[in-house]
Amino acid sequence: MMKRRIVFFTLIVVLLPSIIMAKGDPDRGKEIYDKRCWWCHGEEGAGDGPAAEFLNPPPRDFTAGMYKFKTTPFDEYTPTDQDLFNMIKGEFTKNSITGWTGMNDSSMPGWGDMLSEQDIWDLVAYIKTLGELEPPEKGSISYDSQIPPSEESIAKGREIFKEMCAECHGEEGRGDGTKKLKDDWGYRTWPRNLTKGWSFRISNDPKDIYTRITVGIPGTQMPSFADPASKKKLSDEERWHVANYVASLDEPYKKPTDNTVIKAVRIEEEVPEKPDDPVWDKAEYTSFYFVPQIIAKERHFTPSLNSISVKAVYNDKDIAILLEWDDRTYSLPGDKKAIEIADGEVFEDGVAIQLPIHIPDGSEKPYFGMGDASKPVNIWFWKSPSSKDAPQTIKLINAKGFEKQEERDPSEAGLKAVGTYNKGTWRVVMKRALKAGDPEKDIQFVSGKFIPIAFAAWDGSNQEKGSKHVMTTWYWLFLKPEPGIGVYAWPIVIALLVFGGELMWLRSARKK
């Protein structure tokens, strides 16, 4: 009897803190909310804080009580407390870009580094009062039936995906299904680009994908494929196959990393002028995260493009840079389909490279927003056709800031560009001679030096033109120098010295 009491009290001591923590204190949670959360989510939790209009996607409206990323079944309205805890803490997300612990590809940060677990549970308790949430009748869905990824499972998932999912997510999963979608709050939504695993709000782990397929994403056009009333119902096994296939679509090179240097590879053949040239296989992509241009008017806060991947090659005469970015829509002004998909007027798609006219000797660079008076920049600006029969265009712009721009004839520097669009992806090649134009007006490329480089892009179907675009800060372009004769000569010299030393040792040994 005494042993049972000891066990009972031990369990109470061990479990009581977690039980109390799980309940949380809504009054204390309100204090934390008023300090940390209202700026985006609003004083009353309606998603209407002072920062809300500048965020894409918009902050969650807690008063509606509807949450997109929950683990309870499709017919259970309320998420679990653990779901809310995870969304606030943020550290449960996987495959995110470096330094980010919040919900991927959104403005919702992870608070685990600033708030204690008790703070977060208190916030959970308070947030639940805003939507008058009752405890869920059902717990989280089960993962006991998980089918491990395999070639067979992925192949089955591919066939199901083509039939059930490609309509929105596109044939290659890049979100280019060309359907105009809006959520229950009236905001424009885009199908997830499944090739960018780092952009999934939670992660592209098969279990998390299975959750989205099974539960759906409430408030959006992403349905539950476990709903027996749905025309697109899938069996549990089929949902696991699709999850495994979707996870396999991830293209890791598209994920921005800590690498800030584009390594241009020296080649012997002619530099390529087209994106599909096999010569590009000799170089590696470096990817960068896009941010909206909010420095100068007209500012941009609702981007649809989130990253760009770049590679470069050069020879003794020319340099070519390949730019690749995913864009769900081919923006063709005047085209009925493009107008139907867009929220407003359609403009051309575009991409630009920014380079300093004079390569700095140290780390000091021009102002990344189109240079400055003392440090001007070259801008190579490519645009897609303005109509069905119009050509692509390339512009050469010299800038000393946003208000001081001079457009020049690109032929002055021998600048050329060509782009192709295929199933949700633009690939554009820009080519120019290493030494070209006027050294006072045009950059002169040299190998062995770190050259500042920055990028910008425009999605015409998102009403982006002029200063409404996404951009990067400065990164680096490095033309890897051709190995000098010393690289080859020194190993030979060392080998000869070693060989000579061995001969001398043998001769002395024989004399003995």
C-alpha cells in the first residue's frame, strides 16, 4: 500500500507541472500578447494590427477561430493545444532557410528564443479565448499507417498526383496550374510550389504533407482528401503515396543558404547564349532570397516571387550569367488567360542584374538601391514580350540612385539576353564581353576578384512594374581564375626533388 502511495505521489510531482503548463494562464497570456503580438494580429486579435497591410500572407484572425495548419481531422474545427503551441514556438518547422525558425515563407516568426514554454502555453490559453475555442472532440490524426518512401510508392503517388493535384499545382508541381484562387477571407492565394520544400509553412516531410492532404487547409481551396463526401477522396494508402511523391519533388538547389558567392567557371568553349545549353552543367547554382522593394516609392509589400538561382561561366572573351526563378504565371499583357488569372492589369515579367561600374578594392560597395552619386552601377534589365508578337527586350541602365537613371543602347556594351518559360519557371541568360563599352560607364570584368552583384525581378501578373518588385541585397560574383603554371609546375618540381633525393640516398647506401 505504501509503495502505491509513493508511486502515486511521484507521478503527481512529475506530471503536475506539465498539466498546469498545458492549461496556461489566459490573463498572463494577454499581457504577453499585448506586448508581442498585437502589432500584427490586432488589439482584439482580428488580424488587423498596424503591420497587417504590409504582410503577405496576412496575419491570422484569431476571432474567427479557424486555423490552417492543424493536425485534427477535417471534420474537427478546433486544433489541439499542441498545434497552437507549435505554431507560436516555431521550432518544429523543418527545412527552413538559415536563421529562420518561424512558419516558412511567411512573416510569422518562431518565438521559442524569446518566450519560455510557460509563456507560450499562457499565450495559447489567451488566444483560445479570442475565438471562444472549445476543446477538440477528436485528437490528432494517426500516422500508424505510414508507408515509407520507395520508388514504387513515389511512382504510384505520381500517377495519383497527375489526376488529382496537377490542376492547381501544375504538372511539375511548381504551382502553375493557372487557376485564380482566393481564400475564405477574400485574399488571393497561390498553390504551393512543391519543388521548394523550404517554402512549405510547416515542412515537406512526408508526415507533414500527409497531414495537409488528409486534413486539408481550412479556409483555402486545399481540400481534405479524406472527406468521404469529396469527389477527390483518396484512401489512406493513396494519401501516403502522394505524400511520398510530393516530398520527392523538392529541388534543394533552390533553397537559399549561407553561400553568398556565385562561382563563375572558366570554360574553353564559347559561352552559352541559351538556357538549355549543356555547358551550364559545368557550373553550380547559388540561390538567394528575394525581399519586396520597400525603400522607394512606389513600394511593394505583396510579392509572389521568393527566390532566384544563379550560375555563371566565362572564357577569355565573354561572360554569361544564367538566372532561374519560379513564376506561377506567364505574364502576357492583353492575353485573356493572363488577365483572367491576374488580380488586375497584367504587365511583363522581368529580371535585372545590378553591378558596380567600378569594382571596389575592398568591401565597400555602392548603395544596393541602384547605386549612389559616387558609386554608380550598371543595370541589365530583361523583360518578357509586351504582346503576343513582340520580342523580348534587354535594357542597359546606368544609375546613381533611384532618381538618377540613364538608359543606354545595350549594343554599346555588347549586352545580349534571351529567356525561356517552361511549366512555371523562367530561365534567362545574359551575355556580355568581359571588357566592353566605356570603362567609365561599363563594368570591366576581371578574374580572381570578388565583384558585388545584386538581383531584382518582376511578376507582371502581380501588377509589378517600375519600383514595385522584389530584390536582393549585394552578393558576390567570383570569376575563378585559370590555374597558373605554378599550379602544375610545383608538383613536378617537388617530385623531381624527392626522386633526386632518393637517388642520392641509394648511391650513398651502395658505397657503404
